[in-house]
Amino acid sequence: MLFDTFYPDHHIVSTYDIDFEELYKKGVRGLIFDIDNTLVPHGAPPDERSVALFKRLHFIGFKCMLLSNNKEKRVSSFAEGVKYTDYIYKGGKPGRTGYIRSMERMGTDRKNTVFIGDQLFTDVWGAKRAGIRTILVQRIDDREEIQIVLKRILERIVLFFYHRDRRKKRIS
């Protein structure tokens, strides 16, 4: 299809709705996360929910990475706040390098790693280019930088076809 390159493997309302125990049962061992609008609103520090999530993921047995295009100060302070995770800042998404480095640092590979993010044209596309399964979540907050707002218009078009194609596959 025309937009397949940008289609996530799954589209879920929230990071916090993902059945991580089920992912672990299915052999997933590494999780790579975007931060802003995936775990917390853009620019926000870790909150109780994100801290509890990373503690839970650690208890389940996952290796976790934060992969962000943000500067080190933003990403390192978030990682310190949630604990149980490593990070890569200025990750160059949608380039493949940050995803590959994340897997190397976690000791995982394409088959047992999943990426979770809120943007199709950086998060999902980059992960797919690196051969990683993806979960797209809806953004937490509507307030975003102008370049992201413009990309969201195009995302709506791609998601329209994504959901249409998924419905067709379920029917046939």
C-alpha cells in the first residue's frame, strides 16, 4: 500500500494501556520509548505514573531505553527520575542509528524489541526502518511545537488509511 512504510504494528490509546506482561510472554525483552507525549506531556518531568511504569517493567524483566531527539539535559533528567532505564539523547530519529544503538546497549535484537512512541514520521518510521516492531500511542497533550503540529495533519491522513486497511483485513 501507499503508506505502509509509516503504519505502526499496533495503535493504542496510551502507553499505560499496553499489556506489557503479554509482550513479555511473547518473547519481547527490550522496550525503547520516546518521552514527550508518549510518557508525559511535552517537556514535563517524570510523574508518578511513569515512575511506576518503569519500576513495573523492571520487575517484569524488561530492558528499557529512552530514545529522544531532545538534548541531554532533558533526557538524562527524565531517565534519572524514572530509574531502571538507559537513554540516548539527540537520537537522530527517524534515522536507524539510535534504534540500533539502543538494542546494542540493551543486549536485544530486532526480533525481541518493541518501540513505543507517539509520532508516525519520526518514531514509527525510524523504528520500522531499523526493523523493529512498533506501537503507536495517541499523544498525551495537544500542545506541541509548530513543526510537530504540521506533521500531525499528515499523520491523520496516514492513520485514516491505516485503520481502513486494518478493517479490510479483519473482514477478509
